[in-house]
Amino acid sequence: GAVVSQHPSRVICKSGTSVKIECRSLDFQATTMFWYRQFPKQSLMLMATSNEGSKATYEQGVEKDKFLINHASLTLSTLTVTSAHPEDSSFYICSAPDGGYNEQFFGPGTRLTVL
Amino acid sequence: AQSVTQPDIHITVSEGASLELRCNYSYGATPYLFWYVQSPGQGLQLLLKYFSGDTLVQGIKGFEAEFKRSQSSFNLRKPSVHWSDAAEYFCAVGPWNSGNTPLVFGKGTRLSVIA
């Protein structure tokens, strides 16, 4: 099956700094990728849809100026958490659909801790 | 509205006992149904999926699920639980062409296994 990677797997940063998380489709191209956020002991909540060549689409309640998404190529989407605060601490997971398999493939997730 | 309901937040079973995790969905189109498992601090692993055909689908690790359209359910089962099955389980639904549409997840069911 298709593989999606995320980097870094864990990151700890100070409040007020920015953090970039990468999501890569390793063996297929993805014009669309999805970013989810998962708070402890909760489900995955869709944050935004990343579209190659166009602006990302954000879910209601998600600040687009705080969570910057760039779909730089057909295999890479990045999520930048700007001016991070402790309440942004969460598990961030991306997924990418592979049309050939008619399903989505999830990255291993990135644990963000903001001190 | 699209939604997934997992009625049980936490289930505890004895090792070797059978398991059934419930999932009900509400979806306006032909659903594409998934079960994922997540170990603490880890990403999602696909257990099985259903799109069409035989309503009883087999997955990895000895899991199976049965799609019942009349009940809008897709319950996950395992005849004999192993201690390593302790994890969080998520049911998810998407459209049949799940490619460019994000999945909707249930809130998850945490499975504990006791000796």
C-alpha cells in the first residue's frame, strides 16, 4: 500500500515560536492532503484540506492565519503552527488519498508540545 | 449531516474473550466504512474497510466487521482477544470515492484487556 510520512514525529517548542510539520506521500502523488488534530483521549478532527496549486480550505473554527498550510508539490504538504501556545499542544495527523487504492493513507502523526 | 457514533467510550474484556465494538453511521451517500486502531502515541492503522460486496469483511489481526445497511451499523468483532489488542479503535465513514473527501471519525472506543 501507499506510504505517508510525517516529520518530525515529536517536537517541543517554547510559547510564541513557530513550528513546521511536513507530510509527504512517498510513492504516489497527492493533489489533496488532509490535516487532522487529535487532543488527548479524543477523536481526530479535520482542520483543513490542503490543495496543491491553490489555497487550503479550513474547517470552521480553525484560524487560517495561525495554521498555515502550503502544498508545495504533489508529494509534500506543510503545516506551520505560528506563534504556538500551550493550547496548540496536540497530535497532528495528515492523510493523503491515493486514487488507485480508493482510500486514504495516514501519516504516523506529530506530537507537538508547547511549553 | 454525516456522523459516526461509537456508543461505548471504554470497554474492558478478559483475554481470550470475544469482542464487539459498535459503530453506527449517518451518511447521505453510499458509505465507505473503515475501522482503524491506534496504540498510545502512535498513528492510525487500518484494520479493515467495506465498500461493497460481501457484508462481512475480514481484516488484519483476526478482526472482522459486518455491514448492516438496515441498521446503519458496521460493528467490529474478534472471537478471541489478545492482550496486545488493547488500544483505541476508531470507526470512520467516507464517500465511495473517498479520494478527495476527508473521513468522518467516531469518538473512538478504548479497549482494555485484563488477564
